Amino acid sequence: MGVSGRGRGRQLNKREKKPGEAYMQKERKHIYMACEDYDFCWGRDEVKRFREMWEVGESLINISKSLGRHVNEVAILVIDQAEKKKIEMHGSKVFGQAV
């Protein structure tokens, strides 16, 4: 029997963890911090502007240029906002051209 995931009715199996639940649960001797040069903090106005641009179909690349952010920072925001059901995915034009 799983635990319901964030009120969305999704069941987690016993091994699956909620986002953030596994953070720093293991003792580590040698730590590698992934993406430490990126800025994943966003102001409310930036998130609002991002959502507006995303809703009209702007590409990830155009949004990153407009916000003055690295494309990887915006990509993480896309994942975050989609997971929280704040935006819907565009299909295959995320990076600016159809695949």
C-alpha cells in the first residue's frame, strides 16, 4: 500500500520517494554538487513572466534570453512548474524547433 503523492491521487510504491524526501539522507565522504554554478532561485515576478511567455508558446531558448537566465535554469523551472500543474507542456517545441 503506497502513500498518496501530494494530493493528486497518485500512489507511490514503497521504494519511490517524494521530491526532496531523499535529500541528504545518506552520509557522504566525497560530495559532488551538481549544477552549483546555476541559479535556481526565482522571484515571483520572474515566475509570472515565465508563465506568461510559456502560455503563449515561447520556446525555452527565447524565454531564457528574455529573462537573462541560462537555458538549464529555465528548464528546471519548466520541470518544477509542470510537476506542480502550473503549466502544460508544449509538445516537442520546447527548445525552439520541432523535433
